[in-house]
Amino acid sequence: MVPVVKAGVAYVSAVFAVAFLIGALRVMLIAPRTGPLLAVALEVPLILALSWLVAGRVLRRWPLEAGQRLATAALAFALLMALELATALAFGQTSGDFLTAMTTPAGALGLAGQIGFALIPLFRQASG
């Protein structure tokens, strides 16, 4: 596997695993008390901070030049969206429901966070 693919898969896998757990807490515990928009607004900074840390470790393992980091970002976004869709389908939503949810304020904020997640490898340097 080429370094771009390894880096992209490692990045999205680590972040998605933790984000899935945080998302479950958001849906079951936080959103019923605060509403979906505030719940997502609380979650997004946590996931982006985690993404920053994970990207640093991934880029230390697989040092990539700018063009490669762009490819990693694109791959990570595509994989993330595929995982998000698969999760939605597994929980009984249709693909139309999945897309429609992104038009709500909470969904749009979540999508902005997902785009931010994807862009982090472009701007992040390897961490020690």
C-alpha cells in the first residue's frame, strides 16, 4: 500500500473509532437534553482536536509532502463519508435520510466538522 493510502486509512480509522463512541454519547445523553445543534456544537471541537493529534502521529509515521497530504485529505474525507453512510444505513436510515440530515443546522455543522477533519492533514506537521 502506498504511504498516502496507509496514512489516510490510519487517520480515518483512529478518528472514526473514537468519534463513533463520542457520537453515541451525543445522541443518547447530550442531544435529548440540549437539542441536536448544541450537542453537535459541543462534539465538533473535541473531534477536531482529536483529529489534530492523530494527524500529527500519522504524519510522523508516514511523512508526506503537500501534494500527498492533499491526496490523504481527499481519501480520508471519502472514507469518512462512506463510514458515516454505512453507519446511517446500519441504524435504519436511507441514503436520502442521510443526505437530508445534512441540510439541518446540526447536520450542516457536522458536515463542516467533517470537512475540517479532512483538511487537517494539509496543515498539520508531524508531531514527536
